[in-house]
Amino acid sequence: MAPDAPRGLPGLSPMRQAIARQVTRSWTTVPHFYVSVDVDMEPAAEAVGALNASRPDDTPASLSAALIRALTVVLQEEPAFNATWTADGLVEHEAVNVGVAVAVPGGLIAPAILGCEERDTVAIAEGLRDLATRARAGKARGKEMTGATFTLSNLGGFDVSSFAAIVNPPQVAILATGRAVRRPWVVGDEIVVRRVMTATLSVDHRALDGTDAARFLARLKALLEAPEGWIEGTRTGGDA
């Protein structure tokens, strides 16, 4: 006896269809490569704690905001990553608009915190909370939805150690970060327990090479492991 005919399969929502189109476009047209680095997040976490202790009545900063602030410094120093790929080649952008992956009902969106180069860590934390709240309510603004120059996908809130993200065209790179987990770490001549995060950079090979990505991650690691020069202001990290 033949099985009953299916009643019908659930259709894809408009959001899921848009996601499908975008990731298919990326996977079929962008030649990806991936570079990873482990980062000791203990100094950044301590710096965020000290920053919040100095201003207890204000909106607290967060480790995610510190990561975006450090990313902003690197993107200003490495403008080829703060860029979009066009038919005429690479277009670099002066404004640093960091897209942040936000889970919403039915899918994932990546609205941007606009003008990160003009924000300190606290202002980024405030912008991040506001953006996530409005995005989940479907109230992200048009420029926020279309103006990202680089994207961060952070699964640090989940029990995920590392992953690689898909580049979001026309951007040329995306950073994926997992949870900062306690693990043995060498400091000087001693083995200590530190909070360590794995960061994986996915890059469009048409625009950039492996040495570019390695330099980018090395600079990000250096900043996060020595946050004193940049975490409180909007200036760059100097020789940190």
C-alpha cells in the first residue's frame, strides 16, 4: 500500500529566503579562507571590570563592547578589511560600522553599530544594547541594516569554543568568536589558568591574502592582551 501523499511542507519565511539567497551568493562567489588565533582575554576582562568600577552608576561596559572597540582600532589601521568588494575592485571606508549578528525569530540579522571610530567602549556597549533590543523588535533603522563595513559573529554566550562564519558580501571579512573558556596558559615561565577565546577570521581571498589576515589577528590579539592604551578612549592603541 502506497504511503499517503504528504500534506505539504512548511514554506520558508521571507527572512529565511533572504538568508538563503545571501549565504548562497557568498558561498558560490566568494573564495573564502580562514585564519584563527587564541587570545588571552583575562586582561581585557579585568580592564572592563575596572572601567565599570570607576563609573558604578552608569550603563556598564561589556567584554563584547571591548572586543568591538579593539576591532575598530585594527580596522582603522588595516582599512582593506573595512571595505566592500565591487565590480571595480576594493572600496575602503573611513567610517567603521561593525555589523553584529543578532538572533531574531525566524533567522539571523547583522545590523551595524554605526560610527564605531567615534565611540569609546562604554558608548559601544550602550549602542550594542540599544541595537540588539531594537533589532529583536524589528525596529533597526535602514542604514543600520545595510551600512555594515565589517561583521562580528559572537557566540560567546553559548558553550561554543570556536567556529567559522561566512563572509557577508559585499564585505570582505567577518570575525567569529567563541566563548572565553578557562584553560592552562603560559605567562612568562609559568602555567596559569586564563580565560582564552578563539577568534577565527573568514576572508575574501579576492581582496586579501593570508599574511594580511595573520597581521590583522596578531594586532587584535596584542590589543586585547594589553588593553590599557585604548579601552577608555577613542584613540588607537599606539604600540600596544
